[in-house]
Amino acid sequence: MAQFTKVNGDYQPVLRLDAAAYTNSGLNAVTSAATVQPQGPKLDFFTIEAASTGAFSGAQVNTIIQTIQQLATVYIYEYTDGGPDTVAVAVYPTGSWAVDDSLGVSSNVVAAIRTALTAAGTANTVTGNAFATFTN
């Protein structure tokens, strides 16, 4: 069976919209403070925030986006670095994820992301907020 090493495309977009000139600088590349907004229907907004120590790696951002996409389509996202890092998202359909991380149910995006990050070997005690701020 033939195999090849994947060098880009892990966020599964048709086009990498968060990069200058739509370039792709490689596997799990993200750009800080670059809003991605393909137009679409009514959306739910929430923000995932790194633990108080601070940072997300590109692999962690990829895991966060992939986890959210298990129940919803990501219509807008923005990764922002700097004390602590955040990933703001807007998803469709509305009501697909709960943000209250005290629920502990399968529809809780914060719990799902914590589980996915731990399973990927990149644990981070993320928190969630039921709002999102985009810079562009």
C-alpha cells in the first residue's frame, strides 16, 4: 500500500483563509489575530482559552478545530496568541455544543476538547466562554 507524508491541510479548509495571500506555510500552521469568515447561516459563538500558563501549539489548535467539527461546522475561527492564547469560533448549527464546562456531558465542547487534547498527548486545561471576539 502506498503512503505519503501529509505536509499541510490538517484544518480541512478548501482554502487557508487565515494566511496572508492565502499561502500555506506547512503542517498545523496558524496565524494570530486573522479572522476567518466564510459567509453562512445563524451561528453560535464561543471562545476556548488556554490554561493560565498560556499557550496553544499549532497541533493543539488543530485538535481543537477537529474536535469542534465532530458536532458542528466551523464558520469563523480566530486564533490569538498572547496571555493566554485563545481560539474564538462561530459554529453551525446553533445548539450543537454547550459551553458550560461544569456540565460534564457529551455535548460540552470544553470537556470534549480537554479529552481530545489529552488523548493527543498535548493536554491543556482549557476553559470556555459563551462569546467570541474577532479582530477583523
